[in-house]
Amino acid sequence: MLLSFSFPLLIFHLLRTTSRRKLHLPPGNLGLPFLGETLQLISAYKTENPEPFIDDRVSKYGTVFTTHVFGEPTVFSADPDTNRFILQNEGRLFESSYPGSISNLLGRHSLLLMRGSLHKRMHSLTMSFANSCIIRDHLLVDIDRLVRLNMEAWTGRVLLMEEAKKITFQLTVKQLMSFDPCEWTENLMKEYMLVIEGFFTIPLPIFSTTYRRAIQARGKVAEALGLVVRERRRESEKGERKNDMLAALLDEEGDGGGGFSDEEIVDFMVALLVAGYETTSTIMTLAVKFLTENPCALAELKEEHAEIRARKGEAETLQWDDYKSMSFTQCVVNETLRVANIISGVFRRAMRDVSIKGYTIPKGWQVFASLRAVHMDHNHFKDARTFNPWRWQANSGSSSSSSSSSSSVINVFTPFGGGPRRCPGAELARVELLVFLHHMVTRFSWVPAEQDKLVFFPTTRTQKRYPIIVERRDDS
Ligand code: HEM
């Protein structure tokens, strides 16, 4: 029995070794048939310290190695130059690829799935709506107002992750279509959260109730957004125009020159909701967690914000100059992005055989550019696994051992990706994070309500949604 079982395995391994040698793939291990090394990856990322999964392979094979994860052989890069090469060659040598289950939830016209010239145009349209000038002149005032509004209701025990999610959802809905929080947005959020759950579950409708529910909820979200789009079309025909992302989409010429269809606009809006919601809210929560665990950093941050408040009246809205003066808070945000790595890396598919570092990545193969591996590498960041916001201060001398100038650190620090798909919401996310931290530290003191653990699978999150006990500060 043992022989009959092991013989096919032997053949399988031989075949794979032979074809690997012929193609000169990066060295590595494809693990078990079908499963590959997925179980090892998942069990590492379900802990607070997932690094050994990458460390072990880098020490055996180098920073570019072959593995087999999520059903496919994959070239895994923990190397900043290779990552840059992969990201910069989007659409030429590599293209983004998502499993069908994810594409169904995103919608076929999603920016995340678009390719070629349409992608380029829609990416820059998104950038044009979330650039510094727009944020300064239009979005900042709403960010400040909605963060305050939500915090007004905080008392006693607060699940910080839930609160942060509520804030980022409301902000995105406001930026997209000018809706303030109301019963309609509450209901939309309930359906939307079911969609999000679908991204992190087994994508088989017959087996997974969560996925089936997510697909149904996606339909309801699309229907609700579709109604808004139709109403806004009618308004714009009457010459009424709001200043939001939806107005920009309604103004834009579609691919055929005749404007986008309702379905295209809805898919585009869902993409923005998905991309900005979980990411920014998790970084908000983790920045607070890391600060709580680092009292010196928290004290310095509080000082920076107390100075800003001292310059302004109690209830005065934050201005662009205030945002620009939050230099230590930017360091805290950088360090949170580096250590938490909410997007731990990006998947791509090779469009043809690609040579990298003397190896060949065969056409059609999956590639994973690991942003996390670089951010946690001691060769690029001194004491890389320690939370140290001061490393981001100019001339701190502690940013990196091998790449001591700050420009080289910036080259290897890529929490927002790179190339044509670099996050168009990067500046917006930063502003939201800084405003959130400002109001958090000037209005409240807090302690953790219980022990909570950071894990990295299926997403970066704390297991208990980071419960804290908040106390309103007397002077707030
Ligand atoms: C801390 C918060 C955020 C992080 C860490 C983050 C990170 C990223 C990363 C790494 C990518 C590249 C994905 C790839 O190359 O495949 C990306 C893409 C994207 N992000 Fe963000 N993001 C954040 C917030 C936001 C926000 C607030 C928005 C809202 C405007 C947004 C919108 C997008 C979109 C639309 C894409 C897809 C771009 C494309 O495919 O062309 N992100 N983000």
C-alpha cells in the first residue's frame, strides 16, 4: 500500500524536478502535490510571528525562490529589486490576477481587474480625485467632521477595529457620492460587510454559506448603488452637479466614447469601497495598539498633537498646515505600515517567460512580490522586527544598516505597492490616519480591555477586534 501510494508521488517529484532544471526556475520546494506549501504558510501567518516561513526559505534558497501556494506553483520574491521589476512591468511582462471567486465579488468592471489603456485612464481618474489639492480643499473638512462625529458616541468599552471600520466606510461613501451617515448608509454597510466576508472564505457556493451570502449581498449593494447612479444621472441632466467621485465618473467618457454604463460605475465604486476600507481601518487600529505598547512613542505623539490643539480653539477643524506639521505622527504611521504590512504582498502572473536574476519565470506562472519580506529584512531596516517610529526621523541614523541614506530606505519601503497599480489612495489614507490619531489622543486616554493577539491570516487583524476602555480627557 505504501509503495502504491509513494510511487506516483515519486514520479510527480521527478517530473517537477526535471522540468524545473530545464526551465532554470529559482530554487525552492513545491511541497505536497496539490497542497504545495499552503498549509505551512497558513499556519505561520495565523501566529503573531509569521516570519519563519520566509526566513527559512530565504536562508535555504535566497531571496527569490519557488514554492506552491493557493493551488499553484509560485515564484516568491523577498527581494526589493525583483519586486520593483515585477511592479514596474505591469501590463508588459506581468499582469495582476485574481481568482474567479474574488472577481465575482469585485464585479467585472472593477479597477482592480481592468487592464491596458482603460486601466491607465481610470487609475489616473482615481488619483485626480484623491490628490493632495483635492484632499486639502475639499475632503479634509469632512474627514475631520466624520471622525469627530463618530468619536462623540464613544464611552467605556469600545471595539476599536469596528469603530475604525465604521469611520472609513462613512468617509468613502461621503467621498464617492456625498452621503452623510444615515439609515441608508447603515444598511449599505451591513450588506457590504457580508461582501467583505466573502473575500476571505472558501469560494465554493455549494459548500460555503458565507460565500453564497456574500454574492447575494453584492447584488444588493450593486442595486442600492445603481439607484443612486440613476438618480444622479437625472440630476446632472438638469444641470445639477455635486463635487464628488461619482460626478467625475458621470462626466467621464467611457471606453466607446459615450460615457460609462451604470454597471461600470457601480463596479468602480465597489472597488474603491473594497480597497480603502479594511486597509485604512486596520492601520488605524494597529497604530493605536503599537502606541499603547510603546509609551514613549505615545507620549511624543501626544505632545505633538497637544501643541497643535494649543494653537487652535477647542472645536476648530484641522487645516492642511496642521496636517503638514504632524511630523512624528507620520513616522508612527510609516512604522505601523512597515511592521503591520496590511497588504503583505501582491500576486501577478507572468505574461511570457521572464528572466530575473539568472532564473526563468515561465509564462503563465504566478508570482508573489512580498512587500512584507523586504520590510522585515534586517539588511534593509536595522532591528527590522522592532517597532521604532524614530527610525523615520531625518538623520536618525537608525533607518538601515546597509542602506543608510533615507532615499534608499524610501526605495525599499513600499506599503502602497508600486508601478502603474500603485495605490491611488495613499495620500488620502495618510490624511485619514493622521486626523484619526489626532482626535484619538487629544480626546481620550485608554487602556486595553483585554489581551488581544495580532495575526496575519486570512488578513492582518487582531483576533478580538482590539477592545479598549476609553476615558474622555477633561480638557477635550
Ligand atoms: C493604509 C491604507 C492602504 C494601503 C496599505 C493600501 C495599499 C495598496 C496596495 C499595496 C495596492 C497595490 C495593489 C496591487 O499592486 O495589486 C493598492 C491598490 C489600490 N488602492 Fe490602496 N491602500 C490603502 C488605502 C486605500 C484607499 C483609502 C483607497 C481609496 C481611494 C485605495 C484605493 C486603491 C485602489 C483603487 C487600488 C487599485 C489600483 C489599481 O489596481 O490600479 N487604497 N493599495
